[in-house]
Amino acid sequence: MLTIIGSSGSGKSTLLRCINLLEKPTGGQILYKGENVLEKGYNLPKYRTHLGMVFQSFNLFANMDVLENCTTGQTTVLKRKPEEAKEIALKNLKNVGMDQFVSAKPAQLSGGQMQRVAIARALSMNPDVLLFDEPTSALDPEMIGEVLKTIQDLAETGLTMVIVTHEMSFAKDVSDRVIFMDQGVIAEQGTSSEIFDHPKEARTKEFLQRIHS
């Protein structure tokens, strides 16, 4: 569990979008299993199938019900048979507590429910890494807890996750590693305790003091 924290505009979401190539990096490397995915000739479509993405605005297909949202990627991208896709989708919807809403359209769901469907959809693609871009920022306060609990439960399964978040207490509790970004660069990184309890950089200390106050 890697969390990316920092002020708005510090580059957190851009970094996340570079990892799955929604943004094209202008330099550097993205290493996946030891290989640089930016090298000419690398199989980018296949690389993308190993990454799941959960957006802050849910991005569910409004014209599809919950089950269809969780199966269409499996059948079109991974070429799974419909029955297999349905079985995998139902398992993941149950894991996030949304298996009773398989026939509902997104418009019939709360924000927290939509985000949990989005998580189930991403999980149904069997990703190696799940990327979360501020998954609670569009939610009402009472819905934030249910989504964070879902993510925390996933963390306990051992799934690799990278999360951009403003929820500092959550980041402190669940992170194996924390990156603090400032003005487009990684200003400091370390364990949860190192960043939250013993930050070294003045920029990190100032950010955390501002958050706490």
C-alpha cells in the first residue's frame, strides 16, 4: 500500500496518470517487472490490462447496470466468456458489499455505492496493481468511511495499491510507504511512521502542520 500525499496541484494525480499512461511522460522510466514500458516496441495495451484504475468521479457507464459495468471490460478486453465474467463480477461485488445491487443503474446509487462498484469493476480485471485517484474526494462525509473501509479490507488481501488521497489519518494507518509531493517532485518518501511522525524535510513538516491545524 503506497499513498501519495501533498497539496492540491503538487502533481499527485499527474504522477498516477503517468503510471497507467493516461498522461505521456516527457522523460524518465516506468519500470514494470524490470522492463521500461516507455521503450519503443513495448506492448502497452497488454501493460494497461495489468493496471486497475479507480477515479474520483466513478466513471461508471450510465447506460449499463451494476453487473454490466463489471463484466463488459472482462469480455471485450480480456476476452472472457460471459458466464465466467459474471461469476468473477459477482464475487467482487460481494467483496465490496454491492452484490444486492446488480440490476441497479448508477443513477440509482449513492456516491459511496458507485465508488464501491467502480472498485469491484477494477478488481474484476484481475490487476497486478490498483490505482486510486482521490477515491473519496467526490463523496459526502458519511460515505467516505464506507469506501475507505473497502480499500482497507483490500489492503489486507495483499493486493498492491497506489492511492492519491487527502485522508491523512487513513494514509497514516494503512500505508506501507508514503510519498510526499511538492511542486511536481517527490520531496520526501518513507514508511508511514517516518513521514507522519518523523518527517525530515521542512516542506513535509509545513504541509503536515497545516493539515493538522
